[in-house]
Amino acid sequence: MSAVREKANRRISAIQSLLCVGLDSDPQKVPDVFSCLPDPVPAFNRSVIRATKGSAVAYKINTAFYEARGLPGLGDMERTLGEIPGECMVIADAKRADIGNTSRMYARAFFEHWPFDAVTVAPYMGFDSLEPFFAYTEKLVFVLCLTSNGGSRDFEEQRLLDGRPLYEAVLEKVDAWQREGNGGVVIGATKSTLLGELRRKAPTLFFLVPGVGAQGGSLEDAVRAGVDAQGGGAVINVSRSLIYPSGSFSSIEDYEAAVAAESKKIHDTMKLVLQGIGAGGA
Amino acid sequence: MSAVREKANRRISAIQSLLCVGLDSDPQKVPDVFSCLPDPVPAFNRSVIRATKGSAVAYKINTAFYEARGLPGLGDMERTLGEIPGECMVIADAKRADIGNTSRMYARAFFEHWPFDAVTVAPYMGFDSLEPFFAYTEKLVFVLCLTSNGGSRDFEEQRLLDGRPLYEAVLEKVDAWQREGNGGVVIGATKSTLLGELRRKAPTLFFLVPGVGAQGGSLEDAVRAGVDAQGGGAVINVSRSLIYPSGSFSSIEDYEAAVAAESKKIHDTMKLVLQGIGAGGA
């Protein structure tokens, strides 16, 4: 059984939360109290982690936001990796995948060179492009399935000859290809009815659910529809609406207090729903 | 009209070649004459470029091979970028794409922070995940369409309700979404009959054709089927079979001579086919 999966479920059960904090940290968006520092992004991330660590099950690093600044940006990513508490799952939101010998290199990057617990990957190229990730049986591999953006209609929701939408074919394949419980899928919260349907079709896959907050999905619905029968097996990502609260801040402590309050609010909601469905009990 | 497309077509016409040299440079695979140096990968890439530059239309940097070693690897990538002759197109084989605000960051990474001419992207998430790349009208954007690996059967070749395979739907969308001639597709050479069919369906898209050499596609067929009516609009990538010639080398000059000979052989074949179909004339 995937050790990362066990770690995540242990944390969900211990704190009754599904919160994944998305570190989509953009130097142009960090509050002024950080942008005046010599290393604004690592300082900002440190504050986000400090403010959320009591409520977070996972942290998701969106590699694009670091790669956009090349080596200095990726250096910031490395420094942030060292700040995340060991009991939280660390996800590389990288959406990689290529032919086998190339995917092996990407898997090496995120699972060996950098100490991520999980990675997001894209399914288009099929089995041999994903297998090198699934080969890491102790990790979690989240395959894009049904995403929260409008463009999901272009291909993901197209129906195949047998009537199933493409995303369902992806779900079924991932369920078949995963190894020792290391399979996961990305399913947007903006489609919570479908989220519930897909949960019934794949009761044991781990779900990474983006799209609440700035993208508009309902948090309660996402918790209810996303969890597995044991009240675990899912994390719900919140990025922009949590890490960029409105208002201006006179100090780092001020900023952290605002993020901690929002984080607690999300955690309280999650706790209530989880307890309501009688799940996730420690 | 995309300036990169014009540059590539100018080069194709000038040297009568479609050769794209894939820099899939793995420190564990570079010949001994490089692995004993302090910076084996940049030295190896420098030699590959020196040996192939008379025949190359494009160089393709497979980001995975650099990312696998983290910052030192990406530092090697940066050094290599500075060595590629200006008349050649430089492709980031990155296979990225995400929701819009994230794809904007990836586009910034490859088109602004690093000076690539072109990038490969994955279509699964649809229009808004690709639009931030197409927004760079002077560049070329290669969208995965029909790849050369076995896994292409899992999703790419699945038929939609209207009978078309998914890859055809991707081809048509890319043709509609590209701007000012900056659209391209990745189509594997291992399916040369389909390559010709797709060329007829999309006469103006730029084709990036991997899969000859180590992956087994025929070079002549790929040239014949891949070019547009003007004998341009396509590059054919060769990586492993060109940059890792068999045999051992007593010096860097020895290695470069072997690669130059193989590169010339490929170039001669391409020239012959291009002249045979009366295309690509300067």
C-alpha cells in the first residue's frame, strides 16, 4: 500500500480536514510586506505554511509559478520544500508526461531529485507515458481526469463511440493501471455532481479536487462528493482565495493572521461536513 | 505570420533538410570522453551542435533530461541554449499545459525567461489551457496530436461519437485555434500513412515528427508525408540514434566525426527525397 496514501489518510483522520494549500506564488501578487524583502517568494510561502499548517493535509506546489522565473524561481521552490511539515503530503502540480524514457526522467525529477510525495500527470499519451510514475509504488500519482476549466469541453467531455465521455475512460484506465493504491485523479469541484458519480465508479482512487474558491466550486459539495467510504482518500485544493486575501497588511503577522483565519474557516466547514457524514473518525 | 515559422522555412529551403536534433542528453549515456569532464552535458551538447549544425534546421531540448537533475541540470540547459546557432529553431520539448493562469506562467518560462522559439504542449485540458501559448504569435506551438508510442492507442486513437479518432479532433481544433501561422502538431513517424492523411487535412500546420531512428519510423516516408505543398512546414526529430552512435571514441573529435557522418547521411536522404518531390527549392 502506497506509504504516501497512508500518510495522507492518517492526517485527514487526525485533523478532520481535506485541505490542500496551493502554493501558486506569484512575485507580482504577494502582498507589499513580502515584496520589499530580498527573497519575497520563500518568505511568503513560509508565512502561508505557518498560517495553515494546523489545517493542511497537503501542500501543492504549482511548478509553473516557479519555472516562470527559471533557476531563481526553482531555487525558491527548493527552499519551500524544506519548510513543509513532514506529516503533510507534498504534491508537485506539474502535469508532465511523455514517452516512457522521458517520463522516467520526469519521475526522477519529482520523486528522486526533489522530495515530492505526489505528482500530477497528463493522460493524453497513454499507458507507457504514465507507467514510469506508477512504478513508484510508495508515492501518489494524480492523473488529469475532469478539470475545472471551460476547456474541459473540448476533449475531456467528448463522448467516445461507446457513449462514455473521455474522462470516464481515463478514470477506468487509471484505476486499472495504478499499483498498490498509488493511483489518483484530478477532478474539478466545479462539477460536483460528476465528482460524486466518479467517486462511485472509482471508490479507491485518491481524488485531488481543485476549483473551489477563485474558480467557484462549492466547498461543502466537494467534501461530500469527493471522500471515499472511509471519509478519506481526497484532498481539496484552495490556492488564490486563501493565499491572497483581500485587504492590505501592515505586517507579516497581520497577513498570517488573515490567512490563518481563512484557513480555519475552511477547516471548520470541512470538519462539519466530515462529521455530518459520520466519516473520517480517528 | 509567425517569425519562427518563417525562420524555420527559410532554413529548410536554404539547406534542403528537415533535421531536428533532439538533445535528450543523459549524463549516464554520454560517451566516456565527456563523462570524465567537469561539465559533461554542456560539453556533450556543444559537440553535438558542432557536428550537426550544417544539417540541422532545429534543435529540440527535452526538458525532462535536464529537470531530472534539478537546478544543475537546468543550468546545463541554459548554457546549451547559448550555443545553438541563431538560424536554427530551438524547441522546448516540455509537453506542458494547465488552466489559463498557470499556462501563462509556463509560456512565460519558455518564451520570455528562456529564449525558446517553440514549445510542445499537451491538449487534454482544451482551449483555455493552450491559448496562453498561442498568444505568442511570433512563436510556434506544437500540440501533441498522434504520438509514436504504444500508449497512443489508449486515448489518442479512441474514436469519438462522430467516428473521428480523438487525434483528428485535436488536429482540427489546433488548426482553428492557432494564430498567424503559429500552430503546430506532434505526429509520430511510426504512423507514416496517417502522417500523410493528417497533412492533407491540415495543409498549413507546422509538423514536428518524432519517432524515426530508435523508435523505428522510416525517414524517407516521414519526409514525403510530412512536408507541406511548399516542401517546408515540417521538421523530423532524431535523438538517440544520432547523438549516441555505437562504438567507443578515443577523443571528442572522434565522437564529433561519427555524429557528423550520421547527420550528413540523414541530411543527404532528406535532400534526395525533397528534391525528388520537387519541393523545398530555394
